[in-house]
Amino acid sequence: MNFKELQDFIKVIAKSGATEVKIETDELKLTIITPGKGKTAQGLTETTLIQQIPMATQVSAIPQMQMAPTMQSPVMPQQVQQVVPVAPVETKQEETKESNYITVKSPMVGTFYRKPAPEKPTFVNVGDDIAPGKVVCIIEAMKLFNEIESEVSGKVIKVLVDDASPVEFDQPLYLVDPS
């Protein structure tokens, strides 16, 4: 039996729906076992399991309104959660105090560095006085190290960005008290 005859024989057996065929000749021993419809190779009935996975739903915060429970499944009851709005942390006194400060912002996208080199001291620290033209940090963009100079004068109140972290255009870097 040549290869072409063998292929044709296997196709005929597959079309006939036979699940097991054994053929023995002097030159060939062939056993073909195929699973029947709905059966596996071991002869067991194949079972398809469909499982529903509960989807997390997003509940928006609507003041003084509760959502009605939806249809509940006896297997896995759904829970309705109410989102309660939280009061702002900052008080009006802090807002007016911070509104007196000037924000030094990033003029470009890049990586923010407080030092000119790892072993050198920082350009400015909290409590330092700065003046227009004084270098306050370096921003690396595309392997170019750009010195960022202050455009305001005052005392540095807070450093808003960690050293060696990425910054975006117009992102606040320092809080400065102009008085």
C-alpha cells in the first residue's frame, strides 16, 4: 500500500463514522481510533460546562440616592454598594495659604534631577532663597541635560517632584513663597 492509497483509506474511514479500525497485512499494521460524536478518545461522554463569571460594575456617586438591587441569582447573590462622597481634605485656610505661593513648573517633558551629578549637592532645598536666573534643577530630554532657571524670586517651600522621576510639560516642580 503506498502513501496515496493510505491517505484515501483514512479519509474513507473518517467519513464512515467508524470509531475504531484495525488492519493487518504482511507489510503493514494499522490501527485508527477516532472519537465518536460527543465522545472522547477514552469513550467518555464529552460535557461542555458553561460558567458565568460575575462582572464588576461601576457605581457612580449620586448623593442621597440608593440603587435598587438587580435580579439576584440563587447561586451567587449580587451586592449593591453605595458610594458616599468624601469631603475635601484641604480647608479654606490651607487653600488661601497655598494660593499665595508661586509654582515653578516644568517647561518640557523629561526626567527631573535635583543635582547636577549624583555626587554633587542639590541645586535648591526647602528653605533656600531663589532669584530669577538661578538654576533650580535639570531636566533630561532625549539625552540632553537642560538647566532650568527660576523666573521668580522667593523662598522654596516645597519640592513637588522626586529626584530622577519623569515630568510632563507644565507639571509643578517647586512651591515658592514670594514674600
